[in-house]
Amino acid sequence: MTGAAPLRGEFDTVGQVLDAAAGQHADREAYVEPGGSRMTFAEWARASAGLAGVLAERGIGRGDVVALMLPSSIDYAVCYAALARLGAITTGLNTRLGPQEVAGILDQARPALVIRDPQAGPAGPPPGVPVLERTELAGAYDHAGPAARAEVSASDPVVVIWTSGTTGTPKGAWFDHRNLAASAAASGVMSAPYDRRLVATPFAHAGYMAKLWDQLAWGTTVVISPVPWSAPAMARLLREERITVAGGVPTQWAKLLEEPDDGPLPDLRVGVSATAPAPPQLVERTRKRLGVPLVVRYAMTESPTICGTEPGDPPETQFRTVGRPQEGVEVLVTDDQGRPVPAGVVGRVRVRGGCVMRGYWGRPDLTAEVLTSDGWLLTGDFGRITPDGNLVLAGRASDLYIRGGYNVYPLEVENALSEHPGVAKVAVVGTPAPVIGEIGVAFVVPTDPARPPGRDELREWTRARLADYKAPDRVEIVDSLPLTPMLKTDRIALREAAGRDARRETA
């Protein structure tokens, strides 16, 4: 157990940490839901023990997979903890998934039970899969039967987390108890004793599922963000709930700065720029106006902790890099043959450490493609290391396109375009083109829809910062960018849109 965390003792499993947290954090709040429902650590432990007893009576035990089709909620957290006690394996399904996606995941996971809220999404489990309805949970929390006990080891699987599926069928990354302990040890500036963390990502996401041990160790209160998001609601929540850690996309931080000026946020110690880097001017304004440093984190489903910037890093570092490896994590940039490349040279990013998944659930073939015999995870990202040790991402291997024989990394172009004052959001994709092979298409959400930036203006802006061949060949002004169920930019949809527009122009 990390010495800086308030939880004292040595633990091997989530169940052990949960019981220790119930004793040592006791009456501290573990969860706050929209609407005001709250649960302490002691109540969380008691409810999960009661539910574990009910599930054990239904035959759920060590090694069984149980799928949660629930919204982010206290109920979700109790189910996850109860299953960890039993040595069962939790997998969460984002409630935004459609029927085909749900069926595909359940076919791979083969759950012994599905716990669901039929109001949370249109897709239900296929016929024949046992179901426990959410309405039955509250009664189970008070179960008075014998305590459910299971012989659970640190190397047992505890959770399967599904990739977003932007490049095909989702894959299930699985983690054992040691993985979750490593994530807590590597949390760095993101965790401090008795933090109050505002969480907006779905609980089925790695940002929650892989951080269970971290929450228990640090006594963190998870405050679930209401949906839909609004700047006034977030500003109010940050103050009323005394939030210490919060994440948001750059545009959300910018909108928060527009709220009436009533001084800095006294409790918020760190903000996270999620899904996209924050421009230097936004970092400076947030620090001065709200008194909050913004940091950047680099992670993925297969390794929920990799790199991060520090609050004291310059704004340019926050904007142009994803920081340095966290404690216990190694990062290596190599060529296609796995040989390290010099600092400053773009190559393929590899990651090694205790936070890296054990493999893809039920898919040893896919596991062998991304995990080397000496423990390196092949991330599928391109990047380079700066002389001072920060990692700069250049984009996903699947996103790269080749324009006239030159490699173009969309993320690099997006970062340049996002500095333009007329660009609120941007995504760049490649699309086939005669002679030249592929061209770049920039989908731009303008800051002012009445005065969007033009193609030539954005091309010149890019050329002033990057090689001329990286400037987008086409610019499409859009109201919003399509998102996947995991709230990432849907690049498959954008590539399809770019192809349709190209065919329409040549028709």
C-alpha cells in the first residue's frame, strides 16, 4: 500500500481494501449522486457485503463474469464491490451502446448474470441470460444471511473493461487485483487524502473501473456529475460539494471561466484537461481566474495510467505534451522493429508496468499482437520524447494518412488548428484522393458559427506552424463532432462523411 495514502495496512485484494476503508474512512462520504443521495464508506461496505450474500445464494462465485447494465450510480458501485468480494469478475456496459454492440460484448464476456436497469438504455441482454433487475438491489443490501466468503488471490481477474470500438469490435481488457493496486500507487497528483472528485465519465469507463483501489486507499469521495452538462451547474457543484479534483474538455473550462466572477474556487486543487490539450492561454486564465492548475493525462483502456503533466509545468508543456511517465510506468518510443529511436524522433509508443492489462478477455490471439514477451504494451500510438523527458503524441497508427508519400499524424494537425481563435473543436481525418493517395479533411466546430474560419485561412495558419503538406486540403464547418458511446470523437463516422462529400463533389 502506498505510504502517502491514509489507508494503513498491507492488502492483496479489493475486498480486503474495502473492509479496511470501511473501518478507517467509516463516516466519510464515498459517493454523492445527482439529486442528493449519499453513501459513506461504511455503508458501501455493508451494502456490498449484503449483496454479495444474495449473489452467492444465486450461485455467483469466484471466476464468474457479471455484466452491469446500469447508469453511473451508487448501485453500480455497490455491485462492483460486492462482486469483487466474491472473486467474481465485473464488466460494465455503457448505457449508450446499441443492441448490436451489447450483443457483441455479451457474446464475448459470456456472463453468468446481468444486473440491469431497463430505463438506462434501449438495449437489453439477449434471451437466456439470467437477469437481476435494479429494483431488486436495495432489498439485497440489507441481506442478513451468512457473510459471503471467497478465497480470492491477488492474481485473480477482477474487471473486464471494453475498448471504445472505434476501429472495430470492442475488445475486453482484463485486470487483476494487483493491477488496481498499481493504479493507486501511480496516481500521482490526481490523488490526495480525502479528495472529492467530480466524475463525468461513465462508470463503465476505465477512468472509474480501474480506479476502485485508488478511491478506497485515498478515501476519495466520488461526486457523480449530472447530465446534461452546463457551466452554471458545474460552477455550483464545484463550490457546494467542495470538489478538489475535476476534469473537463477545454471548451468546458472556457465556459466555466465565463461564469460570474466571484473569486477563485477555494477547494479545487487540480483540473484535468480531458480528451484534448488546453491552449496555453486557457491554462493561464484558469490558473489566474479560478486559482486552479490544469494538467493533462495520457491513458488508454489497456493501461489506465501512463503519463501526466504536473501542476507546475509551463502552459506550453501542458498544451504540447502529455507529460512524463507516472510512478511504476515505463514508456519507450521505437521504430517498427522495436528498436528505440532518438529523442525528438517520432516512433511507436510502448508502455510497461503494473497498470498494463493482463490481456484481452478470451482472445489470446489479440493479446499476443499487443503484449510482448518482455511485458511491453504496443499502444498503437505514435509519439516522440522531448529532451526534457515529456511525451508528445503524434496520433493513432489507425489515424495516420499518407499524403503524396508523406506521413501525416492528425493529432499534430488538430493541435495546431485548435490554437486558432476561431476554432472551438476540430478533428482531422484522411480520405482517399486521386494521384496524391490521401488528403486531409478538417471538421471544424467554429467558435462563432456566424463567422467561421475559411479553408485558406486555416491552411495558412497550419503552414505557419507545421510542414506545408500537413495543412488540411478540405475544411468542413460542422455544428458538432460525432461521438462514440465512450464520448470519444467518432473517426469512423468522420471518415465516412469525408468520403461521401468527396464522391458528391466528383459526381
